[in-house]
Amino acid sequence: MSLLVRKQILCVLAALLSLPVLAVTDFDMEHVKHFKLFRRLYDEGPDSVFYQVAADYERFLKNAGKQVEYFKIKCNEGFYDVDHHHIIRAMKTAESLDKEIREAGMGDELGYLPIGLLGDISRSSRNMRRAKEYYEKALEIVGTKDKKFSVEKYINLAELVYLNAPEEALRYADKAVALAEGIDDIEYKSKALALKGYVYFLSGNRDGFYPAYNGYEALRSMDHPRFSHRYDNMMLAARLAIGHQYAEAEQIAINRELNMDRSLMLLKIYAMSGDIQKGFTAINRRINELDSIAGSVQELNLDDMEAEMQMNKLKIEADNNKRLAKRTIIALMIIIVVFIIVFIIGRRRFMQKIQVRNKELEVARDRAQESDRMKTAFIRNMSHEIRTPLTAINGFSQILCSPAYDLDNEERGKIQKRITENVDNISEIVKELLALSKGESEAVKTDVQPVSICRKVVQDAKRKNTKGLIIRFRTLLPDMFTFQCQAENLEQILSRLMDNALKFTEQGSITMECHQQGALLLFSVTDTGVGVKEEDRERIFENFVKLDEYKGGVGLGLSICRGLARQMGGDVNLDVQYNAGARFILSLPL
């Protein structure tokens, strides 16, 4: 069976396995277009165009996730390599195909494809023993999964051995016929019967030839569209020679397309007719043809090897150039890196000096800005907080001293009380300013009874209470409980927290509590006043911050409380979990 016949068998096989049977989709239409172009170029070439089309087709199938179809088309690319005697390329295709199939985990399913391709490569290289081993191994792997593939490989095996082992060739041909009948494939059955008849013809077995010929003719008479007429001339010439019509058989063998080995068939016809001279001529022609084929294959392989060697040479030169370029680049990079390091070190030192200077300038700027802000806030608050009581004192003093007003003792007492309150307000402002400017406390730590201090602060708050608020103190600590701290600072903090609660609570209650929690002593002042908004929870501890401009004070109370607490190793914070007013917590270490 000629290479052209096997090529067309494989193409039809790929078409049948690749084309859909049911609904036609966009993918199906594109698939058919690719396949038709692939098959046309398979038959016509040229190589460069075919390989480009094959690569595009395979890429299309891979992108569509059609792995099976992809592997079969790639296998057909290998058959094209074999048919055109590109043996080295065919070996690479088989190796690549086998690797991809294994990596896809489809070795058990499609591993027969590269093995069958290797069989064709060995056969084209005239290594018949190795080709037979590959074909048999491929048939063992494929089993019953791909019967058309099996039919084609049995035909290949029969072609390998029909000269040396005609009986074995007939067994392979019979298996091909049986498989073709099992899948009801007229095309493969006709090819297998033609091969079987050809083997009987070469063996000179008339009794075996006629059943094969009759079976072939019976199929041909059915005029089935899938019947392969490629071997009609060969079978006719064989029948004529078997029937001793040697001249007619010779003319058909010489003048018509046989799709089989023409020289071998003529040699057999001459041998059957006893024409020694023509037989000798046919033998010489056969030898020359085989030498020519071998020479052509060898020449193509040598061309491929020379191209491969040239590519390897170019690759070696490219690798050498790449290594030289790499060494040059490394040397330049080292120089650049050294320069960059020196530059970075110098620049870093310079930037460090700049950063130090900038930080000094930033600190000076911040201090100036803070000083300016505090000055502005101080002036704004003082203009109101001191002027207001002074104005009141001045007015009441004029009333007391003016003979125009006839005041009784009760009225004089009320005026004196108002004057005293305003003087106390001014004194409180001065005390806060002194506390702010005092900085680090100079008070000495002594043994302090916190319960006693809390009771004193609560009593003072009750005397200042003019709103009818409920003021209470709660503690579980004994009266004699002591700890070391600055008593003056503790009393000042608690007094300011109580004053703050009195200022912002119009009704309800104020509660002071004191209790121990681990290594801390906690004091809390809880009120039912207006509370503190979330965005003001930390701002209230800044200097000169007043949330209500209509309330007295200069905005230093809470700032002084936190400053004193932190000097004592503790802190003052707002309890954010409490939302029925405000709760400030003083924590001091024991």
C-alpha cells in the first residue's frame, strides 16, 4: 500500500473523529474550515505553508479545549513529515506529541498515537523490525478504543511482511477485514480486501486470490460512496495475471495508476509469464528505484541534519555572544552599583543633615504656631473671662460707694456676695494660669488617704451646688486606706473634675467613686449633663479648648488635670462607653 494511500486514510480518520455529527455551531464551522485547508495542503503542500496552517489549526483546537482532536491533528502533522521524508522533524513531532499526551494525563487513552507515528518513521527509514514492534505496541495500547486506527495499523503490518512472511501478512489482512466489517466501514474493508488479494497475488495463490477478488468486486458493485476505488487497477491487473492474461496485465500495470509498488507487480507478472529478460529488467528497475528512494530519503535527512547542525552552530554562537554580553552587562552593573552606592551614601549623609535641620525648623515652627495659638486663645478668653467679672465688680463697687443708693443690709450682703464670687472667678483663672505655667509639679509624695480627699472634694462641690443636683460619693475602700502620691495634685485634679461636672450638668446627679483595680487606684466623676461629642473626646484635653463659649472658664481645667495625672504616673480619660452624660476616670498607680 503506497504512502499516498495511507496518508489519505489517516486524513479521513482524523476527519471522522474530529467533525461533529449533530448540531452545527460556530466552533464546528470554524473547525471544518481549518480541517479542509489542512487536508488540502496535506495533499498539495508546500511545506512552509502546510506547517503554518497546521500550527494555526492546532492552536485553535487547544484554545477550544479540544485535546483529543488537537493530538490527532498533531499526529497527522507527523505523518506529513514521514510522507515528505522529513524524518528528523517527524521524530521531534513524535517526541513532542508523546510528552504533551503524558502531561495531559491521557497516556492510557491516546498513548498509541505517538507509538504508531514512530512505527511509520521506522518504516520510512527502512527499519522494518523496529516498525513492526511499534505497530504491535500501538495495537496493544489502543485495544478497542479506536478501531479505525487498528484497521490501518493491521494494514501497515501486512504491508511490512507480505514479501518475507505472506501467511502472517494474510492474518493481519484478515484482522483488518474483520474489524472493518465490525464497524461497517466500506472504505476500510475495500482496502483490506485489496491488500489481501495483493498478498495472494504475490504468493501466486490462485485459490486464495479469487475469494478476496470476488469480495472486493461484490463491494464495488454496490456502488457505495465510501468504497475506495484506488485499487481497482491493481486488482484488475492481478486478476488478469492470475488468469494468464499477462500482456493485458502488463499494460495495465505500466499505463494505469496502481497505488501499489508498480515495479514489484511487473516483476511478479513477468515471473508468472516466464519472461526472464523482462523480469531481469524489472529487477534492475526495482533495485534502482529502491536505491533512488533510499538516496532521496538519505539526502533529505542529511539536509535536515545539516540544517540542524547549522541551527546548533548558530545557537552556540548566540549563547557565546549572550554570555559575553552578560559578562559585559555584569561589569557595567557593578560599576554602576558602586557609583550608585557612593552617590547614595553621600546623598544620604547630606539628606540626614537636611532632615535634622528640617526637624529643628519644624519643632521651632510648631512651637511658634502653638505659642501663637495659645496667645490668641489666651487673649480671646482673657478678654471675656477677666473683663466680665471686673465689670461686675466695678459696677457693684459704684453702687456701694454711691450716696445716691440707699441700700439696706440685705441688699448690701447680696452685692458683697456677688463681688466675692467674681473675685473668686478671677482668682480661679489666675490659679489655672499659674498651674499651666508651673510645669512639673514640685509636690512631694506622702501617704495619702484617698477616701478622705474624695469626701472633702464632694463637700466643697455640695457647697457650690446651686442647681439642686444630687451629689454623692461611693467607695468600697476603708477610710484608713492609704497610698503614696502628691496629695495637693490629687485634690486639685478631683476638684477640677467636679467643677467641670457642676458647670455642664443642669439637672440630675454627680457621682464620685473610688476603687482599686489591680495595681491601679481608679477615681471617677460621673454626671448626667450634656456629655461630649465623639469628635471632641480628645480635643477637650487641649489647652484653651471650650466646647461651650457661654460657660465660664478659659478651657484649661481638663488639660491641667491630665498634665498633673501624667506627672504622677497616671492619666485622665473620658469613658466612651458611658452615654448618659460624661464620666471622667483618673487612674493612678499604687
